[in-house]
Amino acid sequence: MGLVLTAVACLSVACGSSTTASSTTTTVSIPVGWKTYTLGRMALSVPRTWIVKHDTGCPDTTAPGTLLLGVPPVLVQCADFAYPATVVTVSQLGSATSTTARPVGQTPVTVNGIPVYPEFGSPDSLHWSVPSLDVQIIGTGPDSGRVLHTLHRA
């Protein structure tokens, strides 16, 4: 518990001023000027300068960051582009995946009261499976960690 409080305190200090979003189990610190978006039972917040797109895998190249909510059933080839600094993609877990099942052999970490299963990523990306909210979240770029840590229940 002390580690969680310390992490929240450090995140609050690093983020500066913030607003809060309440869920039934916790209060989430959201930086001032950020906007919250939902997909099913999941909510994430991003800076207002970001572009938010639905049902596509192609980010906006002109924005400092892009939030992609949902992935189309048939992936299309994106035009050649340079990725923006940060991209966060949220997709529904497959229908074959139970929303209450724990991934085999993994212990969750708790983010804002939600069990999250980190998956293999790379030094500049985060891959989270969140069965309780029926989503998978992938973040790349320098601001992805800040965005993913605004995860809360819609």
C-alpha cells in the first residue's frame, strides 16, 4: 500500500496540476488540460493537443500524439508516414478471452485499482492486458507511460 501511495505522490508531483476522476475504488490524477476518452468500460486521458481516432490503426502524423480507440476488424495498410512522438492504441480483447481470467503464469500490477498484466514490450513501448476491462493497451513514445497511468473505469 505504501508503495502505491508513493507512486501516486511521485506521479502527481511529476504531472503538476491535475484534476481527478473518481471510480468506485480509487481517485485518478489527470493532468489539467487533458481530456478523457472511453472504450467500453475503460477510460484513458490524453493531452488536448492529441488527435483521437476510432476504429483505425493509422495515427495522425501532424499531432504530437495519437490515441487510437478500437481496431477495425480488417486492418488496412496505412500510407507511409512518420509516427508522431507518442501513439497509444486501445483494442478490445478477443471474444475467446474471458474478462475474468488471469493470463497464465502472470501476476498483475495494480494501476488505479485495476489489475493490469504487463506483457513483453521494448524499452520505448508498454503492452498491457486488462482482462477486467476487456482491453489491451499498447503505448509507444515518451508520453505513453503518463497516458497509460491515467487508466480508470469508465
